[in-house]
Amino acid sequence: MFFGGIGALVLAIRRAADLAREIREREIAEAHALSLARHDPLTGLANRRVLQDELPALLEEARSSTSQCVVFVIDLDHFKPINDVYGHDTGDAVLVKVASRLQRVVGARGLVARVGGDEFVLAMLQEPGTDAPSRTAIQVIRALSAPYEVGGRLLELGATVGIARAPVDATLGDDLLRVADVAMYDGKRAGKGTHRFFHADMDQRLRARAMLEAELREAITTGDITPYFQPVIALCDDRIIGFEALARWHHPTRGTIPPDEFIPIAEDLGLIDALSQRILRQGCIAASDWHWDTTLSINISPVQLKDSWLAAKFLAILQETGFNPQRLIVEVSENAITDDIQHAAIVLASLQNVGIRVALDDFGKGYSSFSHLRELKFDYLKIDSSFVESMNTAESRKIVSAVAGLGKALGMPVTAEGVESAEVADALRELGCEHAQGFLFGRPVAAIEAAGMVRSYDDRAELLKRSAR
């Protein structure tokens, strides 16, 4: 009986220990589940749920003190190309570093949350009537714009910050987040890499931008954005040697929307690749009405220059349309190659390896150096139109002459853009420019008119032949 009592006691102790262990494990699991529910699993930052839970307390604290509650909505600039080009693992590593930098900026002064893929929010109390919100936003932009070293690469991005203050702009947490988001998008529209305070008129501009974005998506899908073609002339005999394809959007109610308005939006929305491929495909089809050696030039954006598959995508379109790769010239601006010169060299070389030629556009306007010209091995140089249009000044004339000589020395034919008078064309001939483009020779026209320009030149050349006999 005595030993039976001891056995029962031991069993009870064991059961109590097992129960206690089970309770502890359950509490740990529940705490872990709660932590996961309240924190971003990638960066460890608070998530949107925590932000919405804690904002009311910050607002109440601001109301009961002399402080104001300030919300900063931060969206990363140029993050999508990093994901697209280098993969999501690299993108995730960058986001972790972004979170760490934001925490260093804020310290213990406020809350940092990740509320979307590349969108973050800061919420803190600051003194009203001071420039503290601006200073914080500038610190954030500066911190996030420094290069990121990931996998042996130096990657660059930026940030745009929207700022809203309570009770100036809103009194409720959700409203404060919304108007800060509106301010952030206004900053994006203004050119990124900046900060904006919310103003009431931003709402209307944001709605207009959202409508334009939706219409742009549809226009690209339906083919309402079409290529127009501007002739490129050989200055030695005024012969058409090629056309540059330029995207034109004729909106049914807004009229013609300039490329410098919709191209940046297409880049922001990740639609520039689809737009470029559509313009290339339509250009190749239009070129079937031209001479067999007439070239087609197409511009690519800095975003596309980060795409290692660009050459394969373009080659697929050339094969589909039966267009000779050697007739295609891809134009890239100076500023596009400065972000990642090594990767740009790989992408441009892959284009040239399949027979596509490459032109450096707007030369003289950006930041190219002689080493870039040597390393990237361009086939053509295009002088920026600002120098051509001001050739009546000695300085611009010297620059054009120097570029023409440089092109000749490197075996790169030089094209002068923005030629609008016969006097400028004559001066360019004297300076050694081989090709020219501008309103003097023709404005951008639809495909059928471009074919007509080619036939018109043929007819004129035939008349000259007959008169010489």
C-alpha cells in the first residue's frame, strides 16, 4: 500500500510536469504566432496591423500634448528593376537592408512598419511649427539612396516620401495614412527622390494620374500607341538611310499626349518593355515597305538596359516579322549607361552579337566618358540636338566639330539631331557629320507616309539619273 501511494504520487508529478511543459510550449507557440501576425516575416518590422493598432494611441498622445503626429509614407524608387533583373532573393536582401537603415534613422523616436512590397511607413510625434518633418524625410531619402552591396554587386535605388500631419491634414489614423500616400504619389509624379507634404489639391491630381495610368494600360494592350517615323538622312547626298521609330499616343479625348508624359508612367508601371516590343514589332512590319538596307532605330529606356534577356526578346520579334537584325539600331541615352556600366556592357554586347547595332543617343548631354565609349563599343554616335540648334555660337560649333572628329577616329558614324535649316545642314557637312535628322528633312510621320517618303526619294533619284544621260 505504501509503495502504491508513492507510485501514484510519482505519476501525478510526472503528469503535472508534462502539463506544465505542454502549457509552456503552447504559450511559446501562441507568442510566436502572435509575433508573426504582428510583424513582417522578411524584415521583422511591424506590419500594417500593428500600425493601425498603434496609430490611435499616437494620435491621442499628440492631442493631449503639444506635439503633432506625423506619418511618413515611403516608396522605393527603381526597386522593381532590381527584382526583375537580379531576382527576388536579391530584392529581399535589399529590403532587409532598407528596414535596417530606416530603424537607424528613427531610433526609439517612433514606429517603423512595412506595409507593402516596397512601401514603408514611419509614425512619430514631432514638435509642430518646426522643420522636423522635412529633416526626417531628407534623412530617410539620403539613407536609402546610398548604394547597397548584395552578392558582390553595388545596387542603387532611391525613395520618395509623402508626409501628413495630425491634426493639420487628418485626425484619424486611416485618413492620415491615405493622405500621406497621396502626397507620396505626388512626389513620384514630380520626379521621385523627393518629399512632399499633403495639400488638398493633390487628391484631384492623383485621381487624374490614376485615370491616365488605366488608359495607358489599355492603350498599350489595344495598340493605340503607334510608331511614327522620322527620317535619318545621309548628308553627302540627302538620301534617306533610315527612320527612327517614335511612340505616339493619340488619345480619343485628350488629343496627342507627348511621349515625355506617358513614357515615364510606363516605366513606373513596369509597362515600358511591353510598349517597346509593340513599337518594335509595328516598326518592323512598316519597314517591309522600305528598301532592304533602310535601317530602323528604336529607343530603349534605362529600365530595359538592366534586362539580360533584352536581346532574346528583340531577336524573337525580328524572326517573327522577318526583319534583318543588321537593319535594326537600338539607341540608348548616355544617362542610361551610368547606373551599372558592367551590366550595360553585357546587355549591349548581347544585342550586337545577334547583329543588332547600337547608337549612343544625346551624346554630350549626359555623363559618358571616353572609357565608356571604348568599353561599350557603340556603332553610332548621335549629337544632342541642343548643340546642333545653337551652332551659331562658337562653343556649340566646336563641340559638334569635336564629336564629329571623335566619331571618325573611333569608326562611329555621327548623326546630328535637331537639324531645322539648310545653313545648319551645310555647316554639319563641313564639320564631317555623316548623318542628320530633324524637321528640315521631315517630321515624324505615320507608316504609310514614311513609305511615301521613300518612294518620293526613289522617283527623284530616277529623274536625276535620266537627266544625267
